[in-house]
Amino acid sequence: MSTLIDYFLGRILRIYPLFVLSVFVYYYLGTAGIDSHTDTFKAITFQQGYAHLWTVPVEFKFYFVLPLLALVGRYLYSHFGSQGLLISGLLFTVAHQSVSPYWLSRESSIDTFQYLPAFLFGVIGAILKANNVFPQITQKAIAIGSFILVAVFASTPIVRYMVLDMAPSDYLMNKYLFFCFGWTVFIFSQVNSRGFLSRFFVSRPLSIIGLYSYSIYLIHWLVLAKVSALYPGKFGAAAAVLVISIALGFFMYVFFEKPLLAARKRLTANKRLQSRVSGATAL
């Protein structure tokens, strides 16, 4: 029970305060469609999604389901092996898609249910990796990773336009199921790999950016909206968005996110200390 409390406390402190701060920033600076007190209230209470911020309620609500999925997944693996786990995941995905097919998914919806298979891929992948299943995938990490990266790049609207002369569209908006499966396989193949792709993604520059990634994600829409309005269609604007987003993400991490993480560690340490004292007193 103590582990679950630590888990939920950690997730709440890691995600929610910075999300609320970002909502107020977007409200005061007039972007992301958060234009009133009502919009602000709906955003911070997860009643409605705005711009890119819709993903946070989806992810946050999933964290309350994750322990149950992990428990069921571990049970299935321990009793039926990797095949039983994979078949169960496939059956769940098929059943889910019969109720909530990906092609009918609602844009920017905060409904976690429609994205459950995407999260499930990660849960299954984590269980298999923790038990060192399919090590041959890691051994072929470069080939698998390169194929997935090329496939993702080839699916982008700009490549389809340049190669196939297909007009850009939002056809990728509801293809999350395929992308999540692909990225699950990609991450599975790269973990513990010694290939150049794995070394690149764990390199110091990307690892540092990874620390700021949540803050960068929250603030980048604001930077994109403001810079695009000032310099529409300028190539240099894209580089400016990248640099400014990373800089603001660093600022948010240092002055907001890092103190919250430190508070989380102190709370967890205090709880463990109290538990030990209680146990010693009982003895």
C-alpha cells in the first residue's frame, strides 16, 4: 500500500502542478483557446482539452489504471508466459477496437479509454523487457530501429507531398495505434542495445533535453504560436521555436519542476522514516 501511495504522490507532483501553471500561462497570454475563466477551470479539472494540452489529462488518468494493468500483466506472464501475455494483449486490443475503433477517434479528446491499447503496448513491452524476452530483437536493434524511423519519416505529409505529390492533410490524426506500436518496438529494440541509434538517444545532449522534455512540451505551443504569428512561413522561425522552447523548458525545469521533484523526494523519505519508526515502536 505504501508503494502505491508513493507512486500516486510521485505522479501527481510530477505532472499536475506544472500543468496548472502552464494553463494559467496560456490563459494570460491568449493562446491555446484558453480564453476565459471557464476555459481555465475546464482545463485544470480535466473536463476539456485545449491545443496540445489535451494529452496531459489522457496520460494523467491512465496512471490510475497502470498499477492494475501491470498487476494483471505480471500475473498473465507468470502463469502463461510471453505467448499468453501477447495473446491476451491482442485479444484486448481487438475487443477494444470493436468498441472504439481508431478511425473513429475524436480529435484532441481527453477520453483515456480510446487510447488504452496504445498504453497497453508499453505495459506489455516493459514486462517482456524486464524478463529479458526476445533478446534477438535487441541484437537487431540497428536494423529494426532504422526501419521504424524511415517508416515514420516516410509517412509524414511533407514526404508524401514531395514523393507522391499528395496534398498535405491531417490523415495522421487518428493513426495513434500504429505509431504507438511502432515506437514500442523501437524502444524495446534499443534498450540495452549498443548500436549507434541507442548511443545517440542516450547521448548527453539528448539526456539533458530529456530532463526538460515535459516543460518543453508544455510551453512549446506558446512559442510556436507567437513566433509563427510574427514570422509566418520563415524557415529561420522553426529554428527559433526550437531554441526558445528548449530555453524556456530549462527555465521551467530549474525554477518549478526541479523543486517539485525535490519536494516529492522529501515527502517519500519522510513517509519511509515514519513507517520505520512505527515498525520499530510496534516491536
